[in-house]
Amino acid sequence: MDFALDETQQAVAEAATGVLRRAVNGTGGEIFRAEPGYDAALWKDVINAGLLSLVLPEPLGGAGLGPVETAVVLTEVGRNVAAVPALATLALGSSRWCGWETPSSNRKFWPSSSRVRSSPAR
């Protein structure tokens, strides 16, 4: 088996690293203990980079990618010790919307990726 990242996955990793490299090393614990519990400025950068809409279908403004690309982003979050709620939002939030049966039901609950808010999934 070949576990090397393909071209798209490498591009996702590079995009994530480009955004996440400014994560504050060594102070993540302090950020998590303070309100809102994550680095809000970095989280906005993640949103603006489109990293939250990777798994959303293209008709909803997403990239239509899958769980491997989501795992690539989550790996970079961990590698950079980024204090952002990526797991809750990507793995438990955004990916759930991909299971709806029809594009119209998807639009009802997730009108477009431009409406992704800067607060984490709850």
C-alpha cells in the first residue's frame, strides 16, 4: 500500500501549514484556559483560508474532498499545536452535512460555505 499523499492532499497540507504556522508555540494551554478557549484570530484565518469547507460538496461552496483531506488538516493542526477547534468543526461538524440525501436539504441546513461562522461547532 502507498500511504504517500497525492497532489491534492499535499496542496491541502501546504495550505493548512501556511495558515497554522503562526500558532503560538508553548502558550496553547493558556489560550485554552482563557475565553473563548481557542485562538480566535487564528481560527478566523483558518476559516478565511477555506479549510473548513473542504468536505462540503461543491454545490454548497465546498471543495468536495473527503476524510483523508480532513485528516491532513487535523494532522497539521496537531503538528503546529494550534489552539483551534478543528476536530469539533471538521470531523464532527462539517462532515455531518455531507450525509444529507439531496442537494436541496444540504442547502437548507448549510446554504453556503461563506456562511461558516467564526465560532466552533458545539
